[in-house]
Amino acid sequence: MATRVLDQHQVQTAAGYGEKTGLWSWITTVDHKRIGVLYGATAFLFFLLGGIEALLIRIQLGSPDNTFLSPERYNELFTMHGTTMIFLAIMPLSAMFFNYMIPLQIGARDVAFPRLNAFSYWVFLLGGLFLNISWLFNAAPDQGWFGYANLTSRQYSPGMNVDFWMLGLQILGIASLAAAVNFFVTIINLRAPGMKLMRMPMFVWMSFITQVLLLLAFPVITVALILLMFDRFFGTHFFVPSGGGDPILWQHLFWIFGHPEVYILILPAFGIISEVLPVFSRKPLFGYAAMVFSGVFIAFLGFGVWSHHMFATGMGPIADTFFALTTMLIAIPTGVKIFNWIGTMWGGSLQFRTPMLFAIGFIAMFIIGGLSGVMHSEPPADLQQTDTYFIVAHFHYVMFGGSIFGITAGAYYWWPKMFGRLLNEGLGKLHFWLMLIGFNVTFFPMHVVGLHGMPRRTYTYPAGLGFETLNRIETVGAFILGLSFLVFLINVVQTWRKPRNAPADPWNGATLEWSIPSPPQEWNFAQIPVVHGRDALWEVKREQGRTALPEPARVSGAGIHMPNPSYWPLVSAIGVTAVFASLMALGHDKAGAWLVVASVALLFFGIYRWAFEPAG
Amino acid sequence: MLRTAAWRSRLVTALCLLTVGLVGCSPEHYPQTTLLPRGDFARIADDLLDTTVKWALLVFVLVEGVLIYAIFRFRGKPGDPEPHQTHGNTTVEIVWTVIPALILAAIAVPTVRAIFQTNATPAKDALTVEVVGHQWWWEFRYPEYNLTTANELHIPVGRTVSLRMGSADVLHSFWVPQFAAKRDVFANRETRLWFKAEVEGEYPAQCGEFCGIQHARMAYRIKAQKPEEFRAWVAHMQTLGPKASAQSPSAPSKPAATRASAQGVKTASAGGTVQHPGGAQGQAQGTQYATGNQLFMTKGCVGCHSLQAVNAPKGMVGPNLANVGARSYIAAGTLKNTDENLARWIRNPQAIKKGVLMPNLGVSETEAQAPVAFLRAHQ
């Protein structure tokens, strides 16, 4: 009953209602759903790229003294793997769900600034390409995703590698900041009548907190990168000790951004599984208010723990104690979340569909990542663990076992809503088990090998230190992990070939997105819904005394006012990218100043036309 | 029935293999392990980790156990009625906020104690060693003995070693997993670390902070020696300087070679004039040595490497070679210190450690034998 298939007549009618097609419609789109799909598709390609980089790393480390990769290639690969997965995969995969789901879950027709939304996407895409074009110049970033000074100074990194990284991150930062403003305003202003803050779906809440983190954290890295740019291009010495600068300044700036960044990566996944678990437990989220406030608390504390990345710099006992204790404190709200998720399952009627499997996998894996996190909140113990594979294990349990499991749960959960097709359950479950096994085989031994003294970021290790066996096992695990995503790809392709068969509400959903057709029409809601409580759709069903609502009809959108398509966001995005690309030219040759002038002119032209274009 | 038995025996085999695998994980198989502390600092870190791991295991088993129990206990069946719609339970939520807080308090107390212990001022009688990180090797200076060496840190067991550390270029991290832990080094500030070694032996260690293309090849050895052995090593090293008295080497036995090195050092510091060591038996050896000495001067080696352990100049780009002949490894843990490897290294360092600051000096295969003999004599 829950997975009714639409009949052919309905499917044809759906196509009949003016869905725009063609490349131009995608280039000029300002529809949050299409932008969400663009974010998702682009980020998934970058995720595959980052995954291939990881596999190359694992091949290299599969045996001691391996020469599969040269040292510089290895350093490029681990730098780009980290940078790609953080900025080009996990963040934009979350942005896919922000885009697609926030307006639907709060009962809005679009985001607050649809063209700014398109601009964010294009800047993200071009920033990602800018970073990766470095491969063609044989100058991919090679200083680590954390870019510690003073290795990044012109003296020790004379090539363009660091330039690509610092300018690429600036471009991506603009995309993130623009998107953060947009979603922040959308959530504050565009909620449907009756959708009070404390009635918002938990995914919207966690997304909201994420936007606040983005708004507060990204300016810091922006400043740090500008200082670095001045050091590299214009001869200043902010981070250069020989000129009176301080490399530790970089570490502070980087981690004041970098630690909140960790929560930027994980909070959306917290939100996703807080949606999935109640639906597949057929029971509301346990302790809603505690979930909201623990999220807020985590975000707040997230700005007060940055120096736990820097215990090895020798900050002295007072600073060490402060940052150790604040770091430990974060375990409390995180624990509350885990207990509340289990509390949600407790007493429920658990439906083990694919999204639920990934959500449970998230809880199980995130517990491990959280516990190892407590272990390096203790400075004396951390002084042994930092910069070893123990840390690599920890953050993969959080970033992969957490974020990626959560995002994958969201992908299976919302796929029918986004594409009108249900992914194959059998392949989905195969994906889950392969991923769970591959993940643990890859990353669990890293705890062991790290505590036994294997440092990170080394392109090889000598035989005789005992690292051989565990590294070989890890490499095998990585390929199982890669295989799991091959299964996902097969599932996607197979599903794509089938007709749209997903009903509006395949899972007996609790939130508003399940009240409208799959995929939604351009205007989302023919009539803006009125909300009477949390789990708005369950409320409606309860009032009407049914478990499923009748399939919503696709209607003509006549009379619904929607924003016009526009290509000026794309022009402006090209302008932004050109500005940073031309700064690179300027950094290496004064004649580049003309390119900077031309790029700024292009940027202003784009923004000017955008500003005076009728919004529709 | 038979199938079940076969399956069960296979399961037992698998479990045995798993157990063997876990035994294989014991710290003895990992010379660079952090889990077998042999010094006071490392023990503080290890004890703290032990305490935390116990709590973590308890939490892990309980929470994952409850999760797995819930998965089986609340498995939904088709046609189940809607479960009871609970929204929360204030008492339960307070309990599971307070319990983690108490557990954290239980680990916070030993943590803070350990922070202050490890940040304490080292004992007054501590042996001070200055550590300087270089791309990609380590310099060790003993101000108390006016000695300098590289890539092998000799320390006495039972006496606290106080490290005062810095960097010549980028960030590195000095890491002594067996005795202490890590401390980053910087070009613009001094960082400190101390520890007391309790067990003698030779231990591998390596740089902890990513420091460029050859970060992976920035390893070093810690040689923890009995106090009398350490004193003997210091006494021997103090002969490797400009003030050492010259003796003529005879046979290529170890003490002879040592004397040769003393003479070689003197020659080098005297301004590059070559003296042929005397003695009939050592004639061939001496010729090689002299040619090596000459090449050392003419190929530019001397511009980056000092051969004197005493009064060694500061700010050299390459490692001090006063006792290079006696070291276990060359090129910062890259190669075992054999004559063959030393020759390979002298001829083509860029092929072995790409990006290393030592250029290919155009030493031919036949030429290489002389500097090998020359360096080997520097014990």
C-alpha cells in the first residue's frame, strides 16, 4: 500500500504539465530543486574523484617502500583527497539537501533569493574546477588540506600548487557564504503559516545551525587566506618567521574555522537521520527540544575548542586544560543526540528499508568516532596520537561513518521525492552491507596502526615497523568500499531507465515534502499549507484518521508567481572565478593587473545586469 | 547435522585466526609503538589512554548493545499497529545527560593532572639537548658536552633529558613514541619536551608534522644507553673535533678507523690540505681515505656538512657527519648504513630521496668508493 505505483495515465499527465527541458533551462534555472540536483550531481562526481584519489593512496600504502606513486604525487593526492571530500563532496552534498528539502519541509515555493542560489551553485562548480585544473598544470595542491605555514610560504612552496589551493578555497568560500545567507533568510522568513521554530523538522533545524556556523566560520578562513595570498604574492610576512611573522597565527585562524567546519560537515547528517529514524520507526523523534538545543550547544562549543588541534605546539598547561575540558564537554550534547536516536527507535515498529539501514549504520559508526574523539581530547594522550593514523581513523569514523552514512541515508530516503523513482531495495541493501564492511575493514585497523606509531601524510613506510599487514588489509577494505559505490551507481542507472513510479508518500512520511507529487512541480505547493504541529503530515493523517493520504493531483500552475530564469548569476560566477584566476596571474607577473581589472569589470557587469533584471 | 558441524568447525578456525591476528597486534611487533612506554612521559600518556579506553569500552559495549537490542526487539512486522507515540521523557533525558557528564568528570581529573605533570619543569640535573628540525633530518646538540650530531639521539638511561627545540626552516614535530610523545618545532620559538628513558635500546622514530616532499623520510633513531656506555660515547665524540690529537691509523679495524677519522677531521678543519695517513698495512685504505677527503672538499660536500662533533658550526644545511660511519642508517632513516648504500647515496641522492637538498654531485661509480671509505672512517 505504502509503495503504490502510479498508473501510466498519471505519469503521462505529469509530464504534460510544462516541465521545462533542455540544457538552457538548466543553465538559467533558479528553481531550488533543479539547483539541488545540480549540486548533488556535481558533488557526487567530485566524491567519486576524491574516492579514486583515496584508492590511489591505498594502493601506494598497500606495501612498504612502494614506488607506485612518486612522493610529490602522493602529497598532491592526500591534499586533494581531503580538500575534495570536505569542500567539493560532503559540503555540497549537504547543500543538495538544503536546496531541495528546506523549502519543501517548511512549505515554501522557493528559497528567499533564487538567483543568489543559482550563483552559489555556479561559483561552487567553477571553484571545484579551478582547484582540479591544477592537475593539468602538474601543480595540484601538495601542502595538506590544513596548509600549515610556513611550508606554504613562497620560499618552501615556490610552485603554483599552493596558489591553486588558497585561491580555490576563496572561490568556494564565496559560494558557501552566499548559500548560507540564502538559507538563513529562507528558514527565518519563508516558513509556512503555523510552522513555528519549534515545529520545524529536525533537518531544517540542523541546517539552520549549519548556516550560522558557515556565516561565522568562513570569514575567518577568508581572512587567513587573504593574509596568505599577501605573503605569497605581495611579499608580506604574516606567517613567515624570518620576517617576524608567526606560523602559529595560521594554525589559530585555520582551526577557528576548521573546527566549526567539522560541525558544518556533520550537523546536516544529524538532521537527515533525525528525519529517517522516526519515519522508519513509525514514531516521532524522541526528545525534540533536547535535539534542537544539543545541536545549538554543539555549534556554540564548536567555536571554543579549536586549539585541541594544536596540543603538540606546546601551549602550556592552562590553555591545554581549557581546550581539553571544552572538547570533553562536546561529548555531552553529542551523547544526548545518540541516546535520543536510540530512544526514537525504542518501542517503535522498525522498518528496515535502505535509508533506515544507513541511519542505524550512522549511529553505530558515529559512536566509535565519538569515543576516539574523547581519547584525543586529553593533551598528554593526544601528543602520542596526533599526526598518526589514529587520527585518520577517528575522523573517517566521524566524516565517513557519520556524514557519508547520513548523506547516503538521505539519498535513498529522498530519491523518490527528487526523481520520482524508488531506488532498488535489494541493491540498496547490498550497497549498505558492502559499505559497512568495507568501511570498517579500511578504517578500523588505522586505530591500531596509528597507536603503534604510524604517522600520517607519509608517502611510504619502511618494512620492519610492523605496519605491513594492517596496511594491506586497509587497502583491501578500501576496494570493498569502492565496490559499494559501484553498486550504488548501478542502482542509479537501473532506476533511471525505469518510468517514474514513485508515489508522493512512499514511506508514510511525517513532513510536508511527502504531501506533494514526486517529483514536485516547479511551484512545490499549489496552495501554501497551514501547519498545526510538529510532524505536520502525520498531524494531517491523524486528523483524517488515515495512514496514507490520497495521491495529490498534478495541477496547472496558472496564476502562481515564480521567479524568471536568469543567466546573470552564471555570468557573475564566471566573474568571481576570473577575479581569483587573474590574481594568480598578478601573483606571478605584474602584467596580470590588467586581467584583474578585466575580471572585476566582468563581475560588476554581471551583478549590475542581475540587479536590474526583472525578477519575474 | 554434518553440515552444521562443518560450519561450526570453520567458525572456530576463523575465531582462532582472528585471535592470532589480535595477538599479532601486540606492541612487541611494533618498534615505533606508543603502547609500550619505556619512559616516564610516555607512561603518563599511556596510563591516561588506558583509563579512557576502559571507560570508552564500557560505553561502547553498553550503547552499541542497546542499539543492537533495539534493532532485534523492535523489528516491525507487516500489519503491526502504530506504536505508542512517545515524544520524550524528561527523567530519562536528564539521566543520560548526567551520566556522560560524570564519566567525563572521571576522565577529566586524571587528564588535568597529567597535563600539569607533563608540563612541569624538568629535573635540575637533566641533560639538555638542543633539537633542530631541518628539511629532512634532525640535528642534536649537547651544550653540556659541546657536541653536535645528527639523526641519532644518544641518551643515558635513568637521567631526565630536557629537549629545547627549534626548526631551521618549516614546522616539524619531534616524536619519541617509546619515551615521551610529540612536540612541534618552529623557526621562531623554542618548544620543550622532557623525558626519562628507563630501558636501553635502539628505537626508531620519525617526524610527526608534514614538512614537505620528504616528510616520510625524516626518521631518526633514539639510542638509549647505560650511563657508562653513554659516558664512553661522549668521551669518544669529544675526540672528533679540531682539538683532538692526531694519531696515525694502521689497520682498517674499528679503533684504527676511529683514529683515522680524528685525523681526517683535523685535516678538514685545518683548511683542506690532504695528509696521507701512514702505516704499511693501511696504505691502500689510506689512499682511498685521502682521495675521499679530497673529493669531500672539491665536490662541495664540505659546504653543507661538518665533520667535527666538537665546536661544530651552527646553521649547516646538511647533517653533521663526524660519526656518520657508526650510524645505523643514512639519509634520515632512508637507507641502512652499508658501504653499498652509502655509495648509491653519494652518487645519486635525488633518485633515492627526491627533492632532498643534496644535489647530485657528479660522482662516478669508481670515484664513489673513496668518499665511502672516507666517511666510513668517521665513526
